[in-house]
Amino acid sequence: MTTTTLQSAALTEILRRGGPILGTLNELYNINININNINTNTNNINNSNNSDIDCGVAVKGNEDKDNINKPSPSPSPILSDWMAHIPDETPIVRMNLPGTHDTCTWNYTPEVQESLKRYTGPIPDSKIYRCQHRSIFRMLNDGIRVLDLRYAWNPDLESIGFYHSKALLSPTTQLQDVLFGLYTWLDLHRTETILVSMNYEPGTITGTISWSDDARLQEALYDILMGGLARRYWVRSNGSLGTLGEARGKLILIQRFDFTLLPEHMTERIGIHLDPGHWIVNGKNTALEYGAGKVAYIQDYYKIDPSSDSHPSSCITDKLHTVLAHLERAIDPALHPDQLYISFASASFRAEEPSLTPQVYALGDGKDTAGVNQRLLSWLHEHQGRRFGIVLLDFYDGVPSLVEAIIGLGQTSDT
């Protein structure tokens, strides 16, 4: 068996496990067919007979078959490699970066939830937890550059997996599988960088046992991020996002967790640390210092107050106004043009407004109520050329050109 065959077999197996989070090999490779000038050390794998192999993990009973199961046109190379047109010296804090909130939930259908009940026990409806329609590979090919990963122990208590609150998203997918998938995608898109926000999911419950963020979990995560392939694919600097040129072909860590239980010799840190102890829950404008003179301004207002008139559109409008108020601060040159802005356009289900799921907040009710995403699009068009920072979206693909409205601005202006 040749080295190339071994590489291909290993990649196929890793992506087979990672399929419920990453997507299919088709989604990884088909986009590559239409992209020119790729400089990658995985060309031999790409030219093998594996380009049409499924990951072997069914997208079970997905009600959004048009979005996931059916073949769809390859995204534009402009979206897949949009950072190629931005100068190396551009500070990342001055870029407009579209992202996805609760990235890994795209495959969490009612059927998947039912199949995992033996791990989670009875939990609320899957539509409460699902925040995306498209896989990670599709997101990246669509121009998304910030991923929001929520992690905890898998049921085996030996590997790190992915959750949204009580919802286990895949019992066999491991963090290493997903990172290897990101490394592979970056090999195919050397001009790009991906910011990876990682957050321990404290509401995780498997059966009747609640796993904790214990020392063993922190050590396992440290080993994954600091050793092996990670040393090649993660930006190793700490306390600054740096420039795009320094990050091309690599991941940047946004650390929303603590390493407080590590042994004394585990001292290396990478990326930026947004201290979870000072991250204001449901905050509309939180300021967190993450380096010398470096501050992140964060809007994460997701528990929307019940409306006085009991109409869903009032809650959607409340969320939209909070998003726009934060973005107005981001574009104001008199405030903090060289600091990081993070805006969540997402919102969570609340029992007081049972009709308001994450999808309804994002896309509206399909009748007379528009969602945050539709209303945000017009504001983005009105403020072309300004710095928005990181904008994290739910169901971004439901509004055509929403991502383009952000990355089309690409390099920021001085105003």
C-alpha cells in the first residue's frame, strides 16, 4: 500500500467519524474542483477516487434536504478564498469576519435527537438546540471564517466531543477529527484563516450524570492544542490576533474557557483568552481585556425579554436593535477602531415565547414577520466599507447575500 493510499484511507476514516459535525468528503472536495491556483500538499489525495465518498454518517431525517442532502452548486471561489484579496498587513481586528453561532448543531434533527436519547435522556425539542442548516465544510466554502465550538466529554469519558447545552451532537465524533478536517480544508485554501471560538458547555448532561470541567478534561484539551499537528496549524502567538499575513493557512484560538486546573509545567498559551468569569451572561456591551491594551467589546444578548404585547416580532425587533447598537459602536471611528468587536445576531428559545426558536429569530416566521438576518442585511448594505468586526449568525444561508454583505467589505476603511 502506497503512502498516498495510506493518507487517503486515514483521511477517509477520520472524516467518517467527523461527518456529523464536519460534513461529507463531497463538501470538502467538490468545491476544490472549481478553484484555480491551489497550492496544497494534499493534491494526491484529492486526485484519488475518494472525491465522491460519503462520510458514512447519515444525515438522518433532515427536514432541510434542499440545504444538506441534495447536491448543490459549488460556492463561488470568491467566497471560498475571499481573504486572498486582502493585504497581509491587515490587522485582523480591523476585518469583517462572518461567523456561525453554535456551529456544530447543523445536523441536530428530530431523528438524530431520538437516536441519541440513550445518552441524553428526554430533553426538549431539537428545534430549540439547532442553530444552523449547513455543515462546517459548507460554511467555510460559503465564506464563514469564525466557528463557535461548544465542547465537553463524550459519553465514553475518554474523548472530547460537541454539545449544545443538554444536546449531545455526535457520540463518536472527537475534537481531533474536526480539527483534522479544518487542517485539511486549510491545506486546500492557503490564503485563508479560521478563528475558532471554543467554550466549555456547562449545561451538558448525559443521562443523569453531569460532567464537570475537571483537570483531566483540561489536560486532554491542552495536549490537543499544544502538540502534534496543532503546532503547525494553530497560530502560536498569545494575547493578540495579529495580522492576516501571520495567520494565513492557520487557525486562531478564541479561548472562552480557563486552564486553571493544569499542572504547573503546562504553561504554553495561544490565541486570545476571553475570560469566562468576566464574560457577562446576556450582556449587551461587555468589555474584556485579553492582552496589553487590547480589549474585546462583546454583544451576546440572547435571552430576549418577553414582549409586552406577546407578539414574536417585538422580541425580534428587540434583538435587532441590540445588534445594530453594537455595530454602530463598531463603525464609529471616534470609539475603538483598533479593538475587537464581537456581535452575536443569534437568540435562544424562551418558554415565555414558545414560537420563538433560534430559526424564527434569525429568519422570521415565514409569513408576516421578518427575522434578524433579513433586517440586518439592509443595514449592512447601507454601511458598506465600515469595520463591523466579528458577526456571529444563526441560519446564515437562509438570507442570500448576507455573508457577501459582510465579507464584501473585507478590508476595512479608516472611517
